[in-house]
Amino acid sequence: MPKTAQSDGGERTDPDAEAWRTLCAARRDAHVPAPRDGLARVSEPRAFRVRVSGAKRFVFGTECGAVAARGNALGARVTCSFYDESTGRFFGTTTSGGVAPVANTAALSEKKKATDEDDDEESPRVDECAVGDVDCSLDAFFVTDVADKRRLAVFEIVLVETHPSTGLVLRETAGGWAATPVDAGEGFREASEGDGEGLKEKEKAVPVRRGSVRYLAWGAPRTGKHSPEALGECALSVTVERCPASAAFISRFVEKDALVFSDAAVPGVAGTLAGREEEARFAPRPARSVHLRRARLAIPSAMARVLAASLGDDWPSATPKRLRLRVAAHNGHRFVGDDVVSDAFAFDGDARDALVLTSDVIVPEVPRDALCALVVDVVYVGIEGGAYRSLGWTAVAPFARGGDDQNQKNSSDASDASDDRGALALSLGRAPGPREPSSDWRDVVDAPPTAWTAA
């Protein structure tokens, strides 16, 4: 039985479900789906691995020298995101590598002193700045159904200034950026068999440009905008590796176009995504059928008002004909199984403040992981076309942390997610899912004055 805690109001909270909610909210808020228009797509998802092994001949400009002169530590990290060149929109999940320290900051300070002596209020030339390699790196997987050269992988080098004693981040500034097509672009190659020997020979040098990736936010085409200058001879070492044997598995557990670190723990997956052997790299956790039994769902007053307004005064008796419970497993990234829809529930007494299951809802093949939760969605069935409209939802974690293989201590093939000690509180709104695609930036920057006035 899941671990539970009773609240004063008779509603229960589930610590494992709360941990799932935290993960789910973080992934959802960071992710923007690919635009529906513009880019060409394929029917089957494809898996890729993107790796950055560092920046060569990076130009340490005035800001780097200023950090060194202030006596603070200088580091750099690299981020990756996706960009639709056909419509001028960013999408996906931006992912950042760790901060790599920059050595020999004393030399940067000396360079700054030399340029300060001949300060003409212009940016120093590249040959006046220190140049060196930066060990910023990134290693991530993603799955996608986009197959178009106009989809770019965009990388940004972020300079990080930290306090030398406390390690507190004081400032972050853009150090430069680079972009390359994912499909047949710089660094693209098919995955090879074995453990990846010879990857160094496949790395490509992607030129780094001055400024920030915000340049791309002007949309496409960028008519009248100055092309960004090259950052000297600086280049990122990038490998884009296609992993055809792993596409179907990864797409089951990870949202499309969401970059996931190769060493990240994905709920429902045993191990990490970056094992040396294909069999060890991608292995699902064992699964069980879960019986949702005797669940009691507390109805918020706002939902009760919606039901009353939609169905009239007799809504308690009419509701079961127009409401359904939709239940599915979710691993914090995406739904990992099919929906189970049930109408076997009734109102709890005359209070009209709760729904109670009158028959088990059986959800098959739920991965045995504490961060795989059952999402219970109360949906309203429309008159025309029978479309479902979500009214409220809640989540329950059927597998407790700390058990054997993250399992409940139950030797049977089915797990029981029942709870008689309180109601599951429903949250208003749609159940977890992807946000709407981002708007076209051209609609913003090129909007007429009347549109701004109206806004």
C-alpha cells in the first residue's frame, strides 16, 4: 500500500506522489513542443545522442578579464536547445552541461590591464584578447519525429562568475553560440556497433559566433538584421549520433524533443541511457497491473459549481452519465501506457463532495518505480462528438520508495493502490501533459501599433 499521511481536512497526501508532481512540473515547465507547422515529420520516432566535448580557441573578451580582475572564479557551461528555422521558433527542452572552471585567470587579468591602457571605448580586437580551450561539455539523448534540415541544434557558451570562497554564482553572461542541423548537419553520423570507439574522429568543429542565441528570436527570415560575427577561430566540438536501435524504447519513456542527460535516471528505466552495451543501456523495469480500489476523490467546490451549472439541479444523479474517470501511468516525463476509462463510480452520500469507485480500475503494465504514478483524471463527456474535457485530476503512487526493487511488498502479479484513510484531493484543470507550441516571434516583433495598444 502506498505511504500516506492524513491531513486535518480528511484529505490524504502521498509523499511519493508529491515527489512525482515535483518532477513532472519541472519537466513540463521546461518543455515546449515542436511547432505543428513548418517542419517535415516521419511516422516513426528517431533517437539521437548529442555530445559536446569542448570549445577550441575560445576568445576571452573584456568580461572574462573583468571577472579575473575582481578576484572571482570564472567558469563556462554549454547549453543545447532546438530551433525551427522555417518558422523562427525555439522548442524542446533546453539542457545545460556542468560548469567547467577556466584555468590561468591571471593571464586574463593581465590582458585586461593591457587593453585598459589603450581604452578607446571600443571592444578590443580578437588579437588583443586571450585565447584558449574551454572544457565545457554536454551529453544528452532525445527522440523526435521531426526529420528536416531546417531544425537546428543550438548551442550557447555561458560564462559563469562565482565567488572564490562560497561558490555562489554572481553573474552569467553569453560567451558565444553555434548552430548546426540535426539531420545530416555538422557532426552527424550513424551510430556504430560496440562501445563508441573512434568518436573523436567523427567530431566536427562548429564555428562559434559572438553574442547570444537571442539573435534567432527575431524569427526567420531575419531581413535587415546584421549577421552575427564569428568569434575569431573558436569552434565547438560536436557529435550528433543517431541511435536507430534504441528509438522505440526511449520514445516510450521520454517526451519528444526533450533533451535528457545520458546519465540521468529516467523513472521506469533500469540504469541510465548511456551504458556501453545496448542491452544494458535500455532496459525497462519490471511492470505490474495495478488495481485502483475503493478510491475516494474529493470534489473541490469550484468543480461542483461547474457540474451544477452544466447539468442543472439534478446533477448528482445525472453526473455519472456525463463524467468518466480516465486513469493512466505517468513517469514524470510522459504517459507510459494506455488510458483506462471507467464510469464505475458514485457520489458519496448527500454531501456531493466526493466520488467513490464502485468497481476496481485495473491499469496494466505499470513500471515498478516509485516515480511512476497513476494519474486519475475526471473528464466531462461532451454532447457533440463525445469529446472529453478535463475538469480535475489527482495522482497516486502505487509503488513505495525504499522497498525491494522499489516495489510494494506484495508477491502477487498485481498491486493494490487502495486507501481507506482519506480522500484524494482533485486539482482543477487539465492533467499533466505538454504545453501548447510556442508562438511565432514574427507575430510579436512585426505586430502593428494597434496590436500593442490593444494588448
